[in-house]
Amino acid sequence: MSVTQQAAQRRTFAIISHPDAGKTTLTEKLLLFAGAIHIAGSVKARKASRHATSDWMEIEKQRGISVASSVMQMEYRDCVINLLDTPGHQDFSEDTYRVLTAVDAALMVIDAGNGVEAQTLRLLEVCRARNTPIITFVNKMDREVREPLDLIDEIERVLGMPAVPFTWPVGMGKQFAGVFDIRHDCMRVFEPGSDRVSEPPETIQGIDNPANMQRFGDTFEQAHQEVELVRAASPSFDREAFLAGRQTPVLFGSAINNFGVREVLDALVDLAPSPGPRKALQRTVLPDEAKFSGVVFKVQANMDPAHRDRIAFVRICSGRFERGMRLKICRNGKEVRTNNAVSFLSQRRDLMEEAYSGDIIGIPNHGLLQLGDTLTEGENLQFTGLPFFAPEMFHGVEVADPMRVKHLRTGLMHLGEEGAIQVFRPQTSGMLLLGAVGALQFDVVAHRLRHEYGVEPRLMPSSYRMARWVTAESPEELKRFMSANAHRVALDAVDAPVVLVGHAAELTVLKERWEKISFHALREHAGLVFQSGLHS
């Protein structure tokens, strides 16, 4: 099969949601229906003997939350589906943002009782900025939830685009009878507690079929009226509008009861796009080009604590990957070997023999690969769009046992390079400074230092409240600025200079005094500034 045909069979998407919307449950059920796993882990209890397949980190098992992105590959209907599960907690939005740069579509999971929540809204803004196609799944219809018409209205208002219901709920909570499939004109009957993985649910053909009224009475009558209203008010599905991020199909169901999951898989195969062109600084790269190219969008340390390994997650942008091929790191011209490249099913890894555009491969390494690195068969390319956010919270860090200082620095170097936390080295202080978007990041880093590196960290509050990366038109001007402001300048994980301030007024004064210095709230890999208007 040619590179073009292989790429056409790929579907690479991320699942996004607010915490507790059922994202992890839906992830597992998608794997279950695709045959990738045979038993779903329990996500009800934080200390259950089985845990969500996509949650592998010890702290995730203890807290019952996802704090790291996971990658899972499965096959369904002759397509290879790459599913990227993302943290739902807002404190890890930076990791989620970078994951969204590696996908071609997004599956938005909404709790039918709560509607579109704050964290979902932040992630949707990222998708809208990239024109990422969005499929919407409204979950938990087996509970007492909000009226579906209200939910559709809210989805349209928040997304700023028409929502096109593919299915419509018949009842809710204890009265939940199933969904009416609008496109196929049939009722899909809900059976609580049924397995339904091996065979689809019972169907009743036709919205006017008397059997619907006989079995479901007033519940179906109300749904019938709503379906007619939706048919009249909603636009017909337009695939081109969907692919351009201007329309979202909506499906209803109950992931915990396996209901509506197969329809989500079918929608991903039928609607989600195969890999498209990707922009590099030098040119646009097409997915069906013969030569391999890829970009590192995530680095994870200690996925296997026994081996102290670091895995670089690479999104393939073009060509065919073969295990053992030698690839060039365009940042420094060095070569990386791929004899141990792996595919993922959360914590389970298999040696990857070959892969194509859209696939995610993992390359074990010892610090050779960094976030944002472009890999090719020799051509000099630099893919763009992988940003780092200016942190909003800061803590100083030292180690309780002075004999473990080296271990602390090693651990922080690894965690900083993978993007779990931002690590700064102040010019006039020997104490390292940690920067985060949210407070939970500090808890996770402290936990990982303790359990993965044998270090007991001491975190101390800092007076800093803002950070901005600084650049100048000339090296001399930048050097002059750093020298004059040595007490508030630090270097980040890639030695990019950062100015740290305690309040916004300080930054305003600096801007007025140093007109030739640019201050950036976002940094791209290799010092490239992410142009999104967030210069402040």
C-alpha cells in the first residue's frame, strides 16, 4: 500500500473536556469497541485495583485524575485511529495545548448536566484558532440532566458555530429510552447494564413508527417534537464547513453504559480528516511526500520508572517511518537512531516496525530530543506552532538533603524538558525557580521528584508574579539589558532569557525604559516567538 493510501486511512484526534465530564471513561470505551482492550478499568474509585487505561502515572491513580497526556492507537473499520487523551484539569492546559498541535480533529465531551464548562472553553479557543474540526459528544444522558435544546443552544453560543445533531436523546435519567438517529431515521434503544460491545443496540426504524409511541409513550412524543424542531432550525451537515471548523456534529449517549460509543467511532472514521499539510518555516510539507518528517510535541520522563527512560512523542508529518532508520535532528544536525521506536497503548508499548503520516511514535532517548524538535531524513525543516506559556505562579525549590542536590537538578532538568513545569536559573541566585500555570503542577512535580528521583523537595513561595521572554534586535542590546537587570533575569530550560517581575507595573516601567527590547508572553521552540497577539 502506498504512502498516500496509508495516510488516507489515518485519523488522529484528541479528546478534550472539563474534568469529570467522562472523558477518561469514553476513552476506554472507544478502545473497548475497537477491540484494543478487553476490559475497561474502573474510574469510579480513586484506589481501585484497576485504573483507567490512559492514566498511568502513580499520582493519577491516587487522585483519580489525568495529569499527563496519553497516546493510544487502535484499528477500526480499516482505519488506524490515533487517540490522544489530554488532562482535563486546567492546571495542565499547556500540555493539552501542545497535544492539540499534533492532531487533525478534536472530540469534545460535554457533561449533559453541566453544559460547556470553563476548561472546555479554553481548549475550544485553541481549536478555533487552529480551525480544528470538532465532533461533540454529550455524555451522561442516563442521569437527570439539562434539556437537550438548551444544551444545543449553549454549544452554538460558546463555539460560535452551528451544531448539527446526528442523534437526539429520548428522555433522560431513569426515563432515558435511547437516542433517535436523525440521519438514519431510526430509534436506538437504551438497555441499562447491557454490554453491547459485541452487537449494536436494538433499533426501531422510522420516526413515525407506532412501536416508538407504544413503548416509550410521552417521552418519545416530546423527543419527536424536538427532532422536528431541530430538523427545521438546524442547517444540514456540510462536510466542508465541518473540516474548516465552522460546524460541529453532535451525538448523545452514556459512555459508562457503552451507549453511543460506536456512533462516535463511526463519526471519527466517516467525518474526521486524514492528515493534511503542515507548515514549516521553509515550506509547506505534504503528508504523502516520500521522505519522512516529524515533530516532537511531547516528552515524557519515567514512563517506565525501572529504566529511568525519556520518551519523545513524534507526530509523523510526511512519508513512511521504518524502525532503525537514521533521522536528523534539524535543531543541531545530530543523528538519532530509531531501533527502539515504539507505538503506544497508554503504558503498554510495542516496538514500531513502520508508521505513516498522522501516526504517533515514541523514541526513547536520554535528553537528545527536546520539545519542538523537527526530525527528517536530511532536509533542514522547522515545524512551527509549539508554544510555551509564561507561567503565572512561582516557587523556589531546594532539597532537604544537601547530598541530593545533583538528583534534584537532574530531576528538574528532565521534568522541565518534558514541559511538566518550567525551570528557571536566576542569574544572581543559586536557588532554582519553578514556574507553573496552575498550583497543581507544583504538587505533581513534588510527587514525581519524591517517587521517581528519590528527592524530598522544599518549595518556597516567591515574590515573582509574572515572566516574559526577552529578545532584542542586536545581541549587544540584549546583553546590556541582562546586565542592567541581572537581579530579575533568569534562563529557562533552553537558555532563553526571561525577565521576572513582582507586578505588572514593573513590566510597564521596563518597557518604557528599554524600547529596543521585546517582551513575549509566549515562546516557541528555538526562540521563535509565537505570533498570536499575546505580546505584553
